[in-house]
Amino acid sequence: MKIATFTALSLAVWIGSAAAQAQNAQAPKPIGSSGTVAADTAAKAPVSTSADYHLAAGDKLRIEVYKDTQLSQSLQVRPDGKITLPLLGDVAAAGRTSMELRDAITTSLKDYIKEPVVTVIVVETVPQVVYVTGEVTKPGPVTMNGQLTILQALAMAGGFTDFAKRSDIQIQRNGPSGLQKLSFNYKDAIDGDSRRPPLLLQPGDTVIVR
């Protein structure tokens, strides 16, 4: 009788322990020091971007000018790569890092404000792509997941067709100073003796294989 009672108690304890573990596994983990779940706050938090992230058309920004609510703005980078700010008008944003844009705005505001303090916050980014066109097997957009070299982009586009001029590849890039055209020689890049660093692409670049 004592053995049966002990077995029943052991079974009850085991069931209670298992139920507690299952409940703890399903419960969301606390976020932050307060111990409350901040799912909604995290969804609206600024995007974490690396220091060398280059802004692109469609990115949403928050420009904060210290102690000036009229100049502080929530903006989206237009398709032409610019944003518009009070006093300054159009400012080139695409192709710059957030720090470069901050410095450009700060410099321009010095004509109107003594020692302006500017912060540029990247609130939301659009999917970053480059475009590979011309004599490649699969022309079209190539998604960037972090840094992307031109060799990687060409491989993701399926490689060259039989008619491709591998020594005469062009990269078109929209920057703060306008359209830039860069040349790339695939044969030189794959040369075993080449010590050149890999050519990194930027969001919005168009790679043209003739």
C-alpha cells in the first residue's frame, strides 16, 4: 500500500514538473530591464545598420536637429536619391552613409544656425539590390545580403554568355555627385597574381556586361 502511494505521489510530482516546463517554454522571454515584452517597441525601433551602410532610394529616415522641432523631419529618400529639408531644400542622400549625410546637413545648416547638432536615424530600409544586365545567363536584380563583390554578383547572375566581353564590364552608380561609371576587367580580377582588393558593389548599382 505504501509503495502504491509513493508511486502515485512521484507520478503527480513528475506531471506537475513537466507541465511547468512546458508553460515556461511557451512563455515569451522578457526584453529589457523592466521584464516586460517589448515586441511592439522593437518593431518600431530604428533599423540596426553598419557604419558603412549606404542609403538608398526608399529608405525612411528621421532627421533630428537639436532644439529645433521645425527642422527635425521624418523623411523618405526619393527615387532621385534626395530628401528635402527646410532652409536647405534638396539634399543628396542616396549613396551616402548616415554619418556622411549628417555631416553634410550639419555643414549646410551652419549658414543658419550656430553650432547645429544633427542626428540621422535610419528608421526603415528597403531590400537592397544591384542589377546585372547584358551578356549574362540570368539578367536582373540581385539581392544584397551584406557586402557583395562584383564577382559574386556575376556568379549569382548565372555567369557570362558566349558573347560577353569579360575585359570590358561597366558599373553605373548614382552617388551624391551624380552618375559615376566604373570599369571592371574580369580577366584581371581572377588572375592568380592579382593583389587588387575585390570591387564592392553598392545598392542600386547596375552592372553592364557588353
